Amino acid sequence: MTRLPERLFSLARVFLPRSLAPYTGGVLEVELPGETIRALIAGLEAAYPGLAEKLSGQLAVAIDGDIVADPYLEVVGATSEVHFLPPVGGG
């Protein structure tokens, strides 16, 4: 029996903030292939045209619970959870 690499079977789980629901038809959780945040955003853009613009620069990104400062080239594991987080105001 031939075993294929796990990456072919596993997808990152991506969570979007409720503020993006109008751009995704209400979908706030998707599973996508992608080895970087940039690749996941490209997959989201393919599924929901115009969404990449909404994700650029306005949202924080957490990968497996860790918020990353410059997420676009961050590596995403085969079974990672990625959360796009809305900006938090404060003072």
C-alpha cells in the first residue's frame, strides 16, 4: 500500500470574524490547503472574490493560538487553526 504525504489529506482550518460574513455568504469557518498565510488568503480569494482586500492589513492573524506580527509568509501546519482577528480598539 502506498501512503501519500499527510499534506494531501490535511487542511488548515480558517476562522473569519463575523464582520466578514457579508463577503462570504455567512460562512465564517472553512478548511483550505495552504502552506502559508498568503496561500490561505489566495484560497479564500478564489472562493470569495474580493475577500483578500478585506483581509489585507486590517486584521491580526493567530496560528494555533499564537498571534503573529507579520503573518503573510508564516508557515501553516497541515492541521493548523488560523484565526483572522478584527482590530481591537482601546486606550
